[in-house]
Amino acid sequence: MSNSAWFVRWDFEKWYSHTTHLSPLAYGAYMKILTHAWLHSPDHCSVSSNMLALKQIIGLNENQFESVWTELMASPDVADITLLRKRANRWYNKGLQKEWKHIEATRKTKKAAAEARWSSNAGAMQLHSACIAKRERVQSKSPADNGGDTSPPKDKPLPLETPEEQGVRLKAEYLAEQAAKKGQSC
């Protein structure tokens, strides 16, 4: 899955209650940090704790950065509201971590379901692949393969079959090949 999937599945009431104390400048800086973490961090939920890197991400001068950073780190009166938590040498956002885990779990579930569909329908996939391979062999023949003549071979008339008839014929050919292979292996 591309890491450009957006992180807006959050509970908006919680988001609103956790960010109402921020000034517009601090709110914008917080969004820049979250967006940078989501798009550029391997874990999609952290940024470097290097202050120079943070200043570049936020894009503020020294004085503005200091006041905004102080505001981001100050917890409001509500308990357990910490916008960014420091672990090792990175600042993490708990909401982004939770969202990424949800996306990964969904991706794994959908991948397993797709694999189950394909494996239960393997014969159809093999038939489809055989049809495509045969079509590509026919289409890839160049006029040089036919002595430079671009007209269809005279000994074989052009097949006049509908796509459905062609599918039935190719399926029959495939099943005959499979039966022959099974007969040879005995």
C-alpha cells in the first residue's frame, strides 16, 4: 500500500478537544509535523527530535519556532493530552501510530482475502493466462516470419468466432492439454 493514504480517519471530537488550546500558528505547525511524519517517516508516525530538522519542517524563524514549540509541548488542563511524545531520538504521535496500525491490519486482511479468491479460482486464472499467452504469440509474429508477406496465410482461413466461442474453444484446448499432461505423468 502506498504511504500516501491519508490519516483523516480520526475521531473529530477528540481531535478538536486536543487542539483547541493551540494558536493558529501552532495548529499549522502541528499539522505540518503530522503530515511530514505520515509522508516521510518509515513508521508513518514520527519525526526526528533534531530541533534544526523540526524548524525546517515547520518553516518558522527562531523566535516563532520557540514560542510554537513551547505551545505544542504545553499540556492543557485536560489529563493525558500530549500531542507529541518523545521516544529515543524521535517525536511520536499516538494518533498516527494507531491509524497506521489500522491501515496495516486492513491491508493484510484484504491481501489474504484476495489471495484466497485467486487460489480458489486458480483454474480460471490459468485459463486466462493461457489465452493471453496464446494471443501474444499470435500477435508477436512479424511479417518476416511469414516470408515478408503481410497477408494472412492462404492455407488457414481467418477464424470467424465470437469472443465467447473463442473462450469456449481455448478452455477446451486448455482442459485437453491438462488431461494429456495428467495422462503422461501416470
